[in-house]
Amino acid sequence: MSDESIQMQVSVESLGGLQRKMTVQVPAEQIDSEVDKRLKRVTRTVKMKGFRPGKVPYKVVQQRYGGEIRREVLGDLMQSSYAEAVSQEKLQPAGGPRIQTDGAEAGNDLEFTATFEIYPEVELKKTEGLKIERPVAGIGDEDVDRVLENLREQRAHWHAVERAAKEGDQVTVDFKATIDGEAFPGNEADDFAVELGAGQMPEEFEQALTGASAGDEVTKAIPFPADHPTEAVAGKSADFIITVKKVSEKHLPEIDEGFCASFGVDGGVDALRDGIRDNMQRELDDKIKGSLREQVLNQLIEKNPVDLPQTLIDQEVDYLRGDAARRMGIEDPEQMPAANVFEEPARRRVALGLVVARLVEEAGIEADNASVEARLQQMVSQFGEPEPVLAAYRKDPRLMGQIEMAVVEEKAVDWLIEHAKIKDKKKPFQEVMAS
């Protein structure tokens, strides 16, 4: 299209809420003028049988290419005139428009309607003095002991015993099962180890093994829950034949120099406990920071309600659904939960995006170079070879822009916390970490 401003008539109608309907009319003279310009350019370069290059008569070119070029001009005109009309009317569309037109025959004006949503006017009513609660917890010796016990469990080993199985034992079995005399997926296994009481298998299966000894054969009808992920067995009862091959008792290692060394710790038990406490403190600090972040953001959108463009919500739903599919390794969209499952989190993300953006503008929050660099270094440090990743980010303005946005958002959260009314509340370490 020409760089000249488009001659057009524009009217905008509100359809309620954030919906707008724009009607744009472009004079026939401007359409015909642009079609003529393009036809003349084609005439200078087109090759047609019976004519020398550049010598094809205008009328012949018009007859051969006129319809195609006119459609091309109308498409370009709708796109460019829409963009210019939006700028002229000082509108901020929240997504692409839905355009309708009857087309424009030669000699007629082009008229089309564009229906779209606009970004809402975000008015911040309350950003300072948000009331939040800060959990305060200490790390006691018993908390460190609990972690040590978990580490012992990780190093547990099993010793075969000549007695009946009880809770906490590991029972090694062969089993075969049928439903109404028919096999089903996963209906048999050899040397299958079950830890009684760990909930790895249905409760009825573990109960059947409790009290059994090596060499016993156990038969048991075991029901599958109605919500079992395998449709073939959901809500049905299977007849199991279980052969007990071995009963083993759990043995936990002593907490000594060798145990500490197995985790790469020099300096004995005291050094291991100190390392555990340091890790727990970092996790606690992160948990408290996350709690404060969640509270101020929830308060922010609660105290500053805003109309949400459905266009943005739909885009966020698509993103969340796609992200969930990637994380779950699901390629078939039909296997994903329905889009409405992601509606509420999508609405929250859109609301936060709009309100935080307004806060950033009003508070003059910016991403300084030092913070961006620190964030970048922290991110690439997770990779085995950080240098290539670092170079790739530095060369890509889009990726660097994402980091800057993350830094700005983090600074906005810090600003909210700094200006909030915080009430400390003492809680046990386990309660804070479980919340």
C-alpha cells in the first residue's frame, strides 16, 4: 500500500462492556487508484505469450490480472485502514478483530466492520496498606531429626526373613489376575515388590499379603475404583492368584561417618546436621517469600477489580492447556481436560497482568541492568553448560525482554510487600512448609 494516509470514514459503536464495533468506509476512488498503480507495475514486468516483456497492453493485463489484484488491494486496504482507524480513534484492541465485509465491486466504496475487544481502563484504588500475614517459624532439632530420618529411609535396605509379613515389610510376589475369566492390561507380574502400608497397591491387595509367608499362595477378589485411569478395569473386580516368594524386613543405616560420607559430607554428623539446617532455612525463606507474594497479589486483584477481555482469557486458557499438555507429555489434545478447567487460573493471570502493569507504570518501576543480569545468571546456572545458553539469550531481544518483564514483576511484588501492613504469626516449621 501507499505510504499516504488512507481516506476513510470511521464510526465506532460500543456493544457493551469492552466490545467495540468499528465501521470503516474507504472511497471507491482510492481503491481504483491503488488497483491502477499495481496493474501498471505488473504491465512493466509481466511476460505473456505473443508480447515482448514490458509491452503487454494495459487492457490485456487488466483482463488477465484485474480481479486478482483487486482482491489483493481490498485485503491490504482492510488491514491497513483498520490499523489506521484504531490509531485515529485512540483505541487499544485486546486481540485481533473479527472482520466482515460484502466486498466492493469495481466503482463501489469498500465498507467493512471490525468487531473486537479493547483493553480496560485500569484504575488502581488500593495498592498501599494491603493486609498480609507473615508466617514466622524456627527450625528445631526435631525438624532436623525428621529430615535425617527421611535420609535414612532413602538409604534403607531389605533383609529376607522367615516369618509372616506385617506392615512395613516388603513382600516380593508373582501374581496373575482375571476379570470374568479374561486377562486385562497389567494383569500379571513376576518378582513384584510391595511395601505393606506404603499405599503402592490397593488396600485389599496389601491386606491379602499381611500375615502371608514365603511359599504361600493367596487368592483374593480385589475391586478397582470407578475412577481408575484404565477404563478396562474401572469399577470392576479382579480375581488375583498371588504367590509369595519372599518377605523382607527394612533395615535403616546408622547415622555415622559412613552415612554422612554417602551424601558427600565431610566432618561427621554435626556437619551433616548443619548442612541440613542451612538447606531447611533456605527452603523456609523461599516458602515465606512465596506466601507473602501470593497474599499481596491476591489482595491486589481483590482490591482493584477490573473488566477482563474474553479474548485475553481465551489466549491464556490456550497457553495453560498447552503448557499442561507439554508437562504431562500429552500430544493428543483430546486427552487434555476441558478448557473450562483452566478458566479461573486464566482469569487470575489476566487480571494480575493488567493490574500489575498499571502499578508498574504508576510507581515508576523499572528493570535495572544489574537486576536483569543477576536474573539471567541465576537462570543459566541451572544448565550444565551455561555459556551457550547465556550467549543465545543475549543475542535474542525477545528472550531478554522476557527476563526484563520477570524482573519488573518481581520488583512490583517487592514494592507491594514493602508498602503492605504485615502481621507476623508464629507457626511450626512443618505447618509453614505444608501450606
